[in-house]
Amino acid sequence: MANLTLVQAINLALVQEMEADERVMVLGEDVGKNGGVFRVTEGLQERFGEDRVVDTPLAESGIMGSSIGLAVGGMRPVAEIQFEGFLGPAYDQLVNHAARYRTRSRGAVTVPLTVRVPVGGGIHAPELHSDSPEAIYAHTPGLKVVMPASPYDAKGLLISAIRDPDPVIYFEPKRIYRAFREEVPEDEYTIPIGKAKVVEEGEHVTVVSWGAMVVDCLKAMDELPEDLSVELIDLRTIYPLDIDCIVESVKKTGRCVVVHEAPKTAGYGAEITAQVMEHCFLHLEAPVQRVAGFDTFMPYYKLELEYLPSVERIAEAIGACAAY
């Protein structure tokens, strides 16, 4: 096995899928010659040529519209949007067209499109470069939304996304692009879209998270008393939601804390909380807790880390839920 960062795992998945299927191609701003802003696609254009790794104009609507046409025409495009804030200009194409073609055509036309998007804060980027919009796109029928929290999952989920017959938004938590390494098989493997993972088993409190926050949840768990047993679930897929995994855990622990980076109001944690209440009401020993970003735009550098859920805030919420 190779010991890879998240960036390297994504790159390896792209290489292997492009080698295995000539329909797979990559397009986006600076993805070719420069290898992308974060060098995720580095070396691909030299390896596969300019026809399969395409540097596009700075026009997200054009990138998305072209990708939809390519997908409908039989290709398997992997479009990169440089930062999550730049999804705005592509919203119409993505939500009103890519997501709807299967229904619009009564199943005659599908859109096997993967949209790679770096997300989240913590890297001191400027405005429109640090948001977490997963709840917006999870609210759109026809779109699948995934977000890996580790190199191993990053590779397996990306391969599944590329092979999926429908559009998948593949959010990449940029704060952990190179934060740590993990053993990643060099052989091909997939991780099913729609299946969560129990990262740590526990008995007293269930913690549900995804993306970079999973790493912070693990750190918070290290700060808790040794006799407090926490079960940590990494969603991996935002939509479709693996509610069965969450329900099974909460029925065991009787308590639940949801942690995410996006603003609290109408964040995806609200959906999880509602479903936990619907499925586990008679098993709950405490109100479901949410630890999230604040209801404001991501602030500039000096306050960025104040906005993000800290290890201390997460640990405090877990402790309060356990003590309720």
C-alpha cells in the first residue's frame, strides 16, 4: 500500500479511472498545465493529453454546461470548480439541468457527471473561497453529494462517483488536503455512495460529522474523560443519507451530537437532528446537540478559526450531552 495524502489519493483515483476508461476526462480552470490550484490534477495533462485534460476559460456556467453535454453524449467528465464559492455561476446548469435530466426524460437520458469542489475554511483564503454549501445541494433531488474525510475514502468515493450514472458533487475538504497520510491500496476499490462509516465505536454518545470536522471530532474525543465512550460516525455521503447507521447508533447510546462547519441555521445538521427525533424519540436521553459555524459569512483571517467549530466547542457539547 502507498502512504498518501488526500490530494495524492484523489490524483491516483483520477489516473486509474482515466487509464481504465477512455470516456473519463477532466476539465476546469488551470487543471491541465498548472495541475489545479491545489495541484490535485498535477501530471494528468502530460499523461493523457490536452483532449482529455482540458484547461477551460474562467466561466463556471460554461464548464458545467459543457460537462453536461459531454455526459449526455457518452463521456464521463470530471469537472473541477476551483472553490465552492464559484459554484454560484454554475448553479443553474447544475440544479436545473444536470439534476433533472433523468426525470425530465423519464429515464431515457442520464448525466454521469462528477463535479469536484474544494470546500471549507481554515486555510486563510479570501472571500468566496471558504464556505461549506453541502446543505444547498443535498436539498436538490437528482444530485448525490459526497465528502471524504480521509485519503482511503477519498479514492474509493471518487471512483464510485465517476462510475455513477447520475451527477455527483464531490466536495473535497481543503483544510485536510495534506494534513495527514494514510495507507491507500494501489489496486482499484470502491466505497458505496450512501454508506456512512463508524470511525470509533462507543456506548454513551453518538457523534455525527463529515469532512474536515471528523478530524477535529477525533481530537475532541481525546480531550474527554476516559470513562466517556463516544461513537463517531463519518457520513462520507451527505445525500443520500445513511440514516440507518445513525439510528442504530443513537438507539444504542441514547444521545447524539452533530458537528459541521456550515452555518447552524438550516445546515445539514438540522436534517439529521429532525430524522433522529423521528426515528429515535423514545430512545433519547438528551436533546440532540448541534456544533456548527455561526450564522454569518466566513470571516477574514483573524477571526476564521473563531468561526470554525473548535476542538473545545465539540468536546464541551459532547460532555454536556452526556451529562444531561
